[in-house]
Amino acid sequence: SRNRLTEMMSEGGSLNLCFKKMEGNMITEWKDIPVELLMRILNLVDDRTVIIASGVCSGWRDAISFGLTHLSLSWCKKDMNSLVLSLAPKLVKLQTLVLRQDKPQLEDNAVEAIANHCHELQDLDLSKSLKLTDRSLYSLARGCTNLTKLNLSGCTSFSDTALAYLTRFCRKLKVLNLCGCVEAVSDNALQAIGENCSQMQSLNLGWCEKISDDGVMSLAYGCPDLRSLDLCGCVLITDESVVALANRCVHLRSLGLYYCRNITDRAMYSLAQSGVKNKHEMWRSVKKGKFDEEGLRNLNISQCTYLTPSAVQAVCDTFPALHTCSGRHSLVMSGCLNLTSVHCACILQAHRTHTALPHPAH
């Protein structure tokens, strides 16, 4: 209604500029509203309202096609596949699309429609799409080469051949979530990522039990800008993987090794030594006015029961951003009962301060 439109104007001051251009013109129907104004309105309502309105108003359909860049359809609890098929031809400017599902709905034809029309797509979330097959990855490789962020977590039907093929064309990938993609993530797939995706910064390989040191070492050598790597539940990897990461990925800030029970003190000492070795680079950045705290900020070594306190304390001492204190657990050690003596710098400092205070009785 016109009253609601007026309310929207007051909520978004930028709409006033659009209405100044329309002085003297009467708005009698939604189709009379210029596309420029509709685009402003789109920014004030949720995605579900936009989609519903587009079904009954040609102007809204034009506005979506003209400039909608971010869209989430996770609210759609049924018939998401049909909705994507109908919308994809209109979403030619789309850059971000979230299709996360509570129960599997998406099928390959919907992803193929996205690949055929949404060539500017950069961020795509297909998590828990259990019905998707290799057809989807092949179509994305052909049509969505600008992808920088892709979430495939929980997609269990992809093969490592299709994933390797995707990396040959989507070379701009920086964030890739493959958690639980057991069939797709192999050493061969990781080798392909290392060869083709040199800009990779964040990679989740949680519970991909097939990978070994060979695959992780391929990543370490091919993705030197890696900042976050989750290897939780990757039971085959050993110290060799961590040593390679410590030596090659100097910007690594988050490392997940939960349940990697072959990890020993050697891996911890390699992380600590790499931190010491790279400190001169940090000071060089400070002098240039570009300081951004490097080094580990999050480390999960839960259930790594071979580790000893001295080795883990060495890591903690090297990277002051790792915390064991209450409310700031960025060093997670649950299940490692022999590591209870490991403490972060702020706890040790607080202890020294407390012991230095004179006793009230003195």
C-alpha cells in the first residue's frame, strides 16, 4: 500500500532521493514505481517477501533481474528445487546465494540452472544437499568460474574426480567447506586444490577420513596463503602434515586437529619453531605500518593423547593469542588429561601478580 511505501521511505533515507525525481508524477500501481526505487525497497525487506512479491508484480520481477545481488532461500522448507528453477533465469546479477537445507530438496537440474544464468556468482552455499551428484559440480565448473566461496559440507555423493575438475575452472576459490564430503575428498582431490587454487585461505576437511599426509602436504605447498584449516577427524594424518603446514603456511591462524591421534610432540615443536622463525617478518610489518598479528589464534588438539605438556606449552608461549583461560578458549585440549598444567600467558601473568602481592597479615 501507499502508506507502507511511505513508512519504507522514512526507514530508508536514501529513498528520498528517488522520490525527488518523481515529483509531479502519480503512483497508482506498483508497476508505476521506477526500478531504481524498487531496488531501494528491496534492501528494506527480507528475501522471502521479495520472492513472494515477484510472483505477482512484474515490476518486482524486473527489479530482481536488474540488480539483486544477495539472496538466501534457506527459509524455503519445501519445493526449493522448483523455486530455484523459476528464479535462476532472473538472477543474472546474483553474487551470493544461500541454499542451505534442513532436509534434502535440491537436485542437479536446479544447480545447472544456476550455472547457466548466474555467471557473476561468487559465494554459494549448497550444504546438506544430499541429492546432488557430480553433474552439479561439472555444471558449476562451466558456468560459475568467479566463485570465491563454496560450501559443500554434508554433500556425500560427489566424487573426487568431479571435485578435482571443479578446481581446474574455479581457480579463484578462497573459502571451501568440504566437511563430511568423504567420497569427494581424497589425496588426489587435495593435490588438485593445491595445483589450481593457490589463493585458498580457508579449508574445512573435517571427518574426511581418506586423506593422508600426501594430500595435506600438497595443500601446504600449493596454498601458501592458507589461514584456516580444519583436519578434525582425519585419522590417517601424522606429524608430517603439521610440519609441512608449519614450514609453508606462515599465515596459518586456525588449525583443527581434533581426534588426530597420530599427532605427537614433534608436530607441536614444529609449530612453535615456525612461529619464532617468522617473528622477524612481523616486526618488519610493524615498521612498515602494516602490522596484523600473525601466528596461531585457534588450535584444537582435543583427543590428541600422545602430546605432552612441555610441547604444547611451547606452542602456547610462542603464540600469545592462544588462550586456555575461562571464556577465551582458543586452545582446546578436551580429552587430554595429561595437559592440565598447560596455561596461556595471561593466566601465568595473573598468577605472578597474585603471588607478588603482600599477604594481608604482613
